[in-house]
Amino acid sequence: MGKWESFFSKDTQLLKSSEIRDLLKLTEGRNVISFAGGLPDPSTFPVEDIKKITNEILESKSSQALQYTATAGVSELREQLVSFSNLRGISNITQNNIFVSVGSQEALYILFNVLVNPGDHVFVEKPTYLTALNVLRTRRPEFHGVPISERGPDLHEMERQLKNLQSEGKKVKLLYIIPTAQNPAGTTMYMEDRKYVMELASKYDFLVVEDDAYGFLVFDGDNPPPLKALDKEGRVIYLGTFSKILSPGLRLGWIVADEEIIREVELFKQNVDLHTPSFNQFIAAEAIRKGVIQNNLPKVKSLYKEKRNQMLSAMDVYFPSNVKRTRPVGGMFVFVWLPGNLNTTQLLQQAMMQGVAYVPGNSFYYDYSGTNTMRINYSFPSKEEINKGIEILGNLIKSKI
Amino acid sequence: MGKWESFFSKDTQLLKSSEIRDLLKLTEGRNVISFAGGLPDPSTFPVEDIKKITNEILESKSSQALQYTATAGVSELREQLVSFSNLRGISNITQNNIFVSVGSQEALYILFNVLVNPGDHVFVEKPTYLTALNVLRTRRPEFHGVPISERGPDLHEMERQLKNLQSEGKKVKLLYIIPTAQNPAGTTMYMEDRKYVMELASKYDFLVVEDDAYGFLVFDGDNPPPLKALDKEGRVIYLGTFSKILSPGLRLGWIVADEEIIREVELFKQNVDLHTPSFNQFIAAEAIRKGVIQNNLPKVKSLYKEKRNQMLSAMDVYFPSNVKRTRPVGGMFVFVWLPGNLNTTQLLQQAMMQGVAYVPGNSFYYDYSGTNTMRINYSFPSKEEINKGIEILGNLIKSKI
């Protein structure tokens, strides 16, 4: 026991399960090909545009951009996010429906704190984004899982569970869902399924937290509008992020939601950090206003599509045929199922010794099932690293089956 | 009751007491002289230096500065903060003792979440920084107050209470204290009192959260080293901020603490927002490395000293003689005691109608006492506004007594 451990609050006990992060820390500075993170390719950062914008901001509005600003976000950015949301088909909103956060991670953190009590019934996809799960876990809800198939979440299964809960007199609080280019599964829901989710939400009266992190990064097939665009009752809370379309280092995300929910989030954020950095918000506002982000997107999508293709080809060559994998239509990840007796957490240390890292997939399951799965990132590694890393991983898997 | 109110978590019930903020929001865009905020004078922002620095960063290390970085902070800034801490007399630390946060507000938020359980015994000064109190309140501790006199906290009174608690078998968890240019009282503790606090902390085995927000902004008298410089046991957790010495809009603060505590804070922050903006951290690192902050401080201190003098002179002219006030040796605020029967919360609406705003002082007392006090900011308003605003306020007070 550490010297100060007896001083830590009970809440910290929910923060202990970080063996994977500790393990992955070992890759830092070592010659390991990492498929573990979710980093954008830095060649996609519009550096020259950002430089021009920062100079303009410091010349014309430094006394605002370097000063304290409002908790919900600076008006200039909220206004731009209204029109930027229109690009995704979200209309009928004003800047009072917009809230700016320190990455969409902070939006998830605040929303789950504002909405979830211990014991609340919460639906998540199986698998789903692990850091959202980590935050949710600290709220100690009762989890219910919606299995993901090739067409996205199995909504019939979800309806079956909703009916059961209702018959037991239990009320569902919310669904956390990534309808487009799902992380980690790479699936995008059909329009009819999106409507179905909205019908279920209305019928069973729950809120929907819609994570649209990859909504602007769909490079294959249809890209139907987000659930928020179909939301007539104000029950969808939409999350966007600049991390994948401008720069993660600026730490900027946003929420689109009913004003009543925005006000509650604002009160909570006042305690967390007063407000999101003003300078960064002015940069993002100008990057939208000037069309920097919009004009950069085709390049980003085409690069990630190439890298995905490279990754899938390498898997076709080096992975044994009884390994199942997704064919992501967007985003940054391939999800992989090994034969059921293989444990990807146990495999990780060996993989790292051989020079390749990934995230074991069970972290993406609220119940830590999926022990034979792994998430593989293709946006950050180079094409050469993709090829080499998949060869190493394929040989390791073959040696185990 | 709002449409979604039944969906809000129990924790949000602790966030409701914001009448003052709602009231002060009414000043926005109106012609009101505001003594309410804690904003730096924007003329102190080293805009040209920041412009030069941002250009250099975007030219030479954009792929790090715009990318995801480590949760505890970028190595470049943590290293600079080691030497910057030395300027305040804090030595024998490495960058593993440094943690970078989104303003020192986030440091307070995470620390109090990591350290305080409901019912824990926590000491605070009376009065003390209101947003720290707001965060502490959400942790539902048992508060104990240390009254502030002209020489700072009354430590004999604190020792008396510590003895009582000990005799009742109760253990104290922590003390939150602002030893230098206290907010709102403007006092700086003598060296002997600082040693006395450290003896009490050791004897009664509690942690000390030391808020040094104004440690670089002392313009009168001695500026003894912070408690952290006297800390032999690792029980002081030191908080610094760039908000008053570089720019609040960058939202950067830092913690200096024992490595074990840093690791716990890091785990918690991973959930809150993954990490503090990388770009901003590189800016601050360069601003220290190039001496921008160090060279700017004399100008900032001299401006705030002038403004404080202007404020005190105006109070001497316009305030009735039975109004008591502090003579701050640093920082940004004067604290004022009206005759005991006057309620500054009730007075605020009238003051605002007449064109001047302040923060009612009872928000700075954990028990909401101090109903006849107010906090007056002098760093942001111009000298003309200081004079005019104090005249209005003085006349209003005179009309009430």
C-alpha cells in the first residue's frame, strides 16, 4: 500500500482497471508498431491554415481569445457549429443548443455524471467505445448490451430486453450509441434502423447519447443523417469532435442538445474547468468559417480509405482464414475475432515482445466478454508499418492455433 | 419542472445554488461596471510573444502540438515547470511530480474528487475561494472553518478545533489553503505561520492543498516561499496557474505533488478529458523557456499595484468610515465588510440597477455566513471605472446606513 493510499476517496477504487494502459505504456519510446491508439495521421493536420488563423486571431481579437470566456463556449464557435451541424442534417437549432467541451471525452464525462445514478438502466452496444464505458462504469449503472452485427446494433434484441425490463417495472435511463462508423466495429446503421431506434426511445421514454465521432469520416457507401436529425422530441444528445477532422491536440468537442440539458451540463462544467480554452475555440470557429475543415475532409477520407484497404489486404495475406474481421466503412479501426479459445489480453505481451501492439477487445465490452477480440488502428501507422505489423501479428496468431 | 428534469442524476442537485451567477449574467452586454469577475487586465497579455511562439511551434513541432499527448502533460512543459517551481523555492522535484491541468480549476476538481469522501473532515479558510468551495460542496464533506485575520488564518483557533476533533476520535483529511495573496482576503501568511501549518499537518496527519494562484503577483512586503517549499513529508499538494501570469484563455494550471498522488490524479483525468490541450502546453513551455512570463511579471505587478492603490483611494473617499476593508498585498481583490445589518446579496440587484456589480461575500464562506461582505475586483476595470464604480457603490451604501 502506498504512503497516501488511505487518503484516496472511494471513487478512486473504480479507476484501477488500467493494466492495458500500463502495458501499452511500455511501448513508449520502443520500436513497436502500434495499432493500439486512435491517433489521426498527423499529415492530415492543416498546419498552414492553422498558422494563418492563429496569427489573425492574435492580431484582431487577442483580448478575447486569451481571456476567460463563457462556460458553454464562445459565441463565435457556437454560431459556426450551428451551420456545421446543418452539414450533417441537423437543423432547427440555435447556439443555445450548442455546448463546447474539452474534446468529446469531457462531454461524455459530464453527461454521464449529469444523467446517470447508480443502478440506472443503461444500454450500450457490444462492443462499444472503451473510454465511454470507463466513465459509465464510475457511475455504477446496470448495463444492458445490444449485440453488434454486420448491419449495426441488433435492435430486435434490444426491443426484447426493453419489453422484459418494462414487464419487470424497470425504467431505462439512456442508450449510448455510435450509429456511424462505430468504434470499434466500423459499422454504419441503415436509415430504417435509425428510425427504429428513435421509435424505441420514444416508446420506452429513454434518452439517446449519440456519439458521432466519425460521422465526417465515412468513405464507403451511404452516410445517413445522425439520429439527432430525426429527433422530434429533444431526446437525442449529439456529440461531435474536432479531434478526427482538425486536430486532437486542440481538445475540442461539442454537444447538440435540448436547452434544458445544455444548462445542466453548463452548471457541471463550471466546477470541472470553468470553460474550454478560448484561443482554441476561436481557431476552430475560423477553421469552419473559412472552410478549412470542409476542404480538408476529402483528403483525410481518401487517406484513411487507402490505409484501410492496405490493412484489409495485409490481413487477407497474413491472417489465418478462421480469423473473422470487420470491413469498416469509415473511421479508424478494424475489429478482429480470433478463434474462441484464444485470449487477446494474454497474447498482447507476446505481440509486444515481437514488436506490435493492439487493444484487447474485451475492454470494449461492458461485461468484459469478447476475450478473443482485438481492435486494430489503421489511421496512424504508415502503410509499411501496417504491412509489417499485420505480418508479425498473423504469424503469432498462426503459431497459437 | 423541466421536460428532462426527471432524467438528471442526484449529483446535479448539488449544482443548483447559482442565483448569483444568474444575476451577474444580467450584466453581460449592459453598461455595468463589473467588480465581480476575476479577470486579468488584457493589456498584460504578451500577445506579440505568443504570436511568435505559436508560429515557431507550428513550424517545428506541429505533429506533436496538434496530436494527442500524455494525460499528465507534455514532457516539454513538465520539465519547464520543474525550473519554474524553483523560482518559488520548490526544489527536489522531477517532472514526475508535475501534472498539467485545464486551469487550476480542473486540478481542484480532480483533487477533491480523488481525495474527499462524503463526511470527511475538511478545513477551509473563512472566507476562501468560492469555486473551490463549490467543488468541495459536491463531495459533501464536514467543513471546519479557520477564520482569517489581518495576518492570515487564525492557526491557534485551527489547532483548538483539531484537538477537539482528535479528542472525539475524528480524523482530518485535508486543509485547503491560499497562503499567499489570499482570495478573497488579500493576506499573505508570515513565515512562522507557514511553519506552524506544516507542524499541524504533520502532527494531525492531514494533507494540504495549497492554492498558489497569486504567488507570482505579490507587490507589497515579503513573499515567503509556499508551503510546498517547506514540505518534508510529501503532504502538500501545490496548485499553480498560468491564468494570472500568461493568459486565462489558454486554460492551463499545474499540480506539484508526491508521485503517488500524481498517478491517481492522472487516472481520474483520463476519464474527464484524456489530456490538457497539447498546443497550449507547448505555448506555455516556450513562454517559460524564453523568459516571456518572468520578464512580463514586473509590468503586471506594477499595473495591479496602481489599480489597487486607485481602488483603496476611491474607497477612502467614497465609502463611509464604518465600512471595513482589506489592504491586499497582491492578487486582484479587495474584501469589504459593511455594517453587520446590511445584506450584500440583497444590495446587489440595486447596485446593478445603478451600474455596478460585485460578488456578495457569503459565497466565500462554507457556511454562507459573511452576509455583510463583498469581494471587489480591481485587476480588470480601468482606473476611471474603479473611481466611478466605487463612487456609485459608496453612495448606495451611505443611503442604507
